[in-house]
Amino acid sequence: MGGMNPFDLNDHDAYARWRDRKLANRPASLDELIVEIADPARPTPTERDAVHRACSRANLAIFVTSRPESVVRQDLKALAGHFGLRRLNHNEGADDDGVTVLAVAETAQWRNTYIPYTDRPIHWHTDGYYNRPEEQIHGLMLYCETPAPRGGRNALLDHELAYIHLREQDPELVRALMHPQAMTIPANQIDDHIERPARPGPVFSVRDDGRLHMRYTARRRNIEWRDDDVTREAARRLRALLESDSPWIHRATLQRGQGLICNNVLHDRAGFENSDEQRRLLYRLRFFDRIDPHFTAIA
Ligand SMILES: [Fe+2]
């Protein structure tokens, strides 16, 4: 970027150049971001290039393996590592290997009160918005072991497009969402089990490497937006975009053997219904790393 940052609100030219290239490369449909990976533990250079290309365009790729019966959890970690995703967040709910099983909790346990482990819809968000600042989630992988018989569709929106949407309307909306107190998660309100101090932070922030990070939830309860007209308006317009039928939003239901690898883009999940024979099961891996399109794995 030659020292210029497109996310600097004072540098319109750098922004305009980045925006034009971003929109010119925007995929018309999710199909353009699907990459077949025969063996997820050992992606070929061609397969890796395709994932990098998708992520450099849209911050996300959908990978598909034709041999889901042979994929184990360790393979997902290996696959992520090929894209520089190595530092796993051992979040509450994760197993010892750092992989989280997303399935409806069967017995009375804290997971029952925590929406990812139910069949209910999940609002738009980026993962880990309640994490401490130094443990923000920059990379995310989901992998579908078993889809629900009905429902469970994800919506996906590249957070850089959400940024463009707001900046085009008024850069002050973006400035408000970059404020360090723009969005606060109050203490101890995520659920009864996890005690946590209040987490104030920006919605949009710029990483040390110049890339954009987004921290967001569309939850209405237990979120404190900065008490300021511009912040409220920015949050309202962001929500309006997410609730719209914008062609920038991709929608897909992951099928068995399909996964998402992304730079923690905005996403939601529709509710779903299990049957006795088929119970939805996804694996989730959260990383402190971001997929770097210029990253070259050492084979
Ligand atoms: Fe999520």
C-alpha cells in the first residue's frame, strides 16, 4: 500500500483506489469462492492458490472435500495452518484440541443457555466480539460434519463491504464506529456461567499490518452503544444493510464435507430442526491470526 492506508479517513485517494479495486473484484455469487480440496490435510499448491485468491477478493472461501468420511478434526487444523491460521483461541466450549463442536446440547449444562449450542437463530456478528482486545478473532473456520435436515443456513457479508457501505454514505459514520467506546458488552451478561468484565471497543479498527478488523453483534439486549447520535445512526444503518436483500450478502447452507475459511467476516445462522436420525454437527476453529494472501506455506 506504499505507506497509504485506505482506512485512513483523511486519505480519500487511497480509500477510493482500494474501494474501486475491491468492488471490481467482488464475486457475483458465492460459487466464485468455492474451492475443491481433495485432501484437506494436504492441499495442493493449486488448491491453496484458489483459497488465497478467494480470500483476497472476499475475505472468505468455501472449501469442499469429496471425501468427508476421511476428514478428522486434526485435518482441519492442518488445513488452517496452510493459510497462516495457527494460534487457536481455546474459547469456553472448545475441546482440548481447541476445536469447538457446534451441536445442540443434549443434557442440562451451561451450553443449553448459550445459543450456538441450541437450534435457535443467531444474529449477525463477528466471532469473539466479547473477547479482550488482545484476543480478537481474525480468522475463522467452520466445517460441516452433518447438516440439519432443515434450516441452518448461514448468511455471510465481507466486513470490508460493510465498511464501504457506510463510508460511501458518510465517513463520519465510520469514524463513530472506530471510537474505542463505540460498542460495549456489559460485564457478566453473555451468560450466567462466564464471568467477564465489561468489554468496550471499536467496531472497525485497523490492524498493525494495515488490514481492517471488525467487531460486531446485532444483538439488541445487553449491548451498549456509545451514547451519541452519529454512533446510533451508524449502528442503525449497519443493521439496515444486514437486514436487507443486498447482493453483497451471500447465503449458503454448509453440506457434509463443506467448510468456511474466512477472515472473521460478518455472519448469521438461521434456526434449524434436527431429526432423530440426523443431528446437525459443525466444527468451529477460531484463530488470533488472519489469512494472509501473501503467506506462503512451507511444504
Ligand atoms: Fe459465529
